[in-house]
Amino acid sequence: MASNSDSIYYVLMKIKRHPELIMMKRARYTNTVMIAIDDQLKIADANFYFPDLSLMVNRLSNDFVAKNEDLLDDYFAMTNSDQPIYHDVWVTTSHLPAKRAYLLELSYE
């Protein structure tokens, strides 16, 4: 995955601006948030970034994290952590056809 992907940025911004797109949101552990959205959302290269019944896991580049700190902080606020300190952000994505959902999980380390 291009870790500074325009597609991932698009999805994160779309969800932030349109929270009604969220089908499920769950804080997992103290540093992770999992979000499911309707797979009808048009996403560039969706087959690549959201593979059917398979996980795509990648670390976001340091440049992406630095450039999009405010956006990533908004998602970090959805975790169970009370310490807003992280250095790396990992993104895990998948497509769940039976649920008609794209799954996106952000893990902060």
C-alpha cells in the first residue's frame, strides 16, 4: 500500500465529515478503533485497499502522520486511551461482502 494513500485519506475525511456513513464503530484495546462503513461508498482502488475477506495491513508513513495529525488525532480520540501520545499509525482494511461493509481499523503505537 502506498502508505500516504489518497484513498485512505479520502475515506478518513469522508467519515469525519459524514458520520452517518458509519455502520459500526468500536474502540478496541486502548490504542485501536475499528470502523465499518457501507461498501456503496465510491473509493478509488477499493479492490486494492479493501480486499474481499482479506486483511491489508500497513503502517502510515511518517509524512502522512505529520501532515494529517489533526485528522488522526480525531480518530485517536475514539480509542480507549487517555494518553494522546503515539508515534506510528497502522491501518488495517478489508471488504466484508456479506455485510456489505468496508472495514477500517486504526492502531496507534
